[in-house]
Amino acid sequence: MRRRCEIRPGFQAGAGQLPLLVAGPCVVEGPQTVEYALATAEALAGLPCQWVFKASYDKANRLSLASGRGAGLDAGLEILAQIRSRLGVPVLTDVHHPEQCAPAAEVVDVLQIPALLSRQTDLLVAAAATGKAVNVKKGQFMAPGDAVAAAQKLANSGNPRVFLTERGTFFGYGRLVVDFAALPDLQGSGFPVILDGTHAVQRPGGLGDRSGGDWTRAPILLRAGAAAGYDGFFLETHPCPERSPSDGPSMIPLAHLREILEEVLAIAALHSGRAPIPA
């Protein structure tokens, strides 16, 4: 199987392509998310990658009932539609219930299956039925083969437009690690595989009623992922992470995004042979 995924016509992710970059804030906070997207586009201008903007209209898997969840389905999709129209870039968002897949697919280019829902067959089948590209986030509890099996549920439902995201594996309580040695097992499935550098530095439950993390560790993982040969990268970024209603400690401040990605993408270019190895 060729390791490719069509995000939309003319936009292919996977082997032999520029790295896929899924990047944006954690949630759709409101109209200001359009401004976040415009600022992210400015930060990424001219970089050798293929950008998909990401934001969730709802974070239904928060640790606490008091945690912020986002703008909601209707308002969130309206804002994502504005971003897609103004920037002309593909857009990705999460779906948490099978009945959300069809309305989300009318607006976005990529549906995302959250890691904690990555074995939910009804959700996977409903996402496949839209015909849109689907990103399956590998559950923190999943072996590589189990993640591949989740992706195959989509392909076997008639939708081969699938890619996988590695976002770390539970290492005891409150810690995640990335198993880079598992990359050949995931890529050997024929599905493109990208690395989530920000969720992998979370500390689940680390702040008591919400997750902690340390975004300064994310560049380490992203550089390692570029050297290992992932097909792209996933990261969350925000102009003021401390003001984000979700995942602030692990989000890369937008002011640092370009310098981090310049280094990561340079390593990726060396790995792929697109750039010569310095003498």
C-alpha cells in the first residue's frame, strides 16, 4: 500500500510529499480564533510544509466538568468555515459522536478521531462514511498494531483517506513517552504517520483538575521525529497559551513557532533527501 492520504484534491500527505503540519489552537474560543489563524499563517509563510489548520469546536473529554470546552458545534463550525474561506487552507476538527460527523464534514476537510475515542467503531464508521480525510489519534493506551487496526476500520468501511497521529503512550501515572522505535510498525501499515509534539509533553491530571505539561520539551520531540522520518507534525499553538481555556501549558507560544519549525523542517529535509547534508 502506498503511504499517501489525500487531504483534498491536489493536497497529498505522506511519502515523497512535503511534511504535513497540523497546527492551530486547541479549541475554537470565539471570533478571535480567526485572528489566531491569520497570525499562524503569517508565522508559517514560506516554510516547506503543507499546513492544515486545526481547532476543536468542542473538547468533550476534559478532566473536569468546570473545564472550558469551546464554542460548540454550530458556532464553532461557523468560525472554522470563515477561516477556511479567508485563508484557503484545509481545516481539521474533532468529532466525538457519530451524529457529528456529517455536519462537520460539510465544513472541514479533515475529521479527527480523538485518542480516547480511537477504538469506537461507530464513530470511525460514521467518519469514514463522510468520504473526508480522517486523522486517527493513536490512543495513549494503544500498541502500534491496535492503532493500525483502528485505521483499517475506516479503510475497510470504504474510506482509504486516513492518517495516524502518534501522541505518546502512558508511562505510569501522569506521564507520556513517545516510542520512536514503533514508527516502522505504524508506517508499514501504508498509512501516513505524523507526530504530535505538544500533547506528548502533557502531564495528564498534572494540575489537579486539568492537565499540565511543559511546552519547552515539544521541540525536542519534534526534532527527533523529523530525524526519525515521520510524515509530518501535529502541534498546538496560541498567541497567549496562558489564556487558552484548554492545554495551555503544552501549547507552543506563537512567537516561538517559526524558529522551532525552521529547525524541525530543516532536519526533515535532510532525512528525506530534499536538502544536502552539510559538509
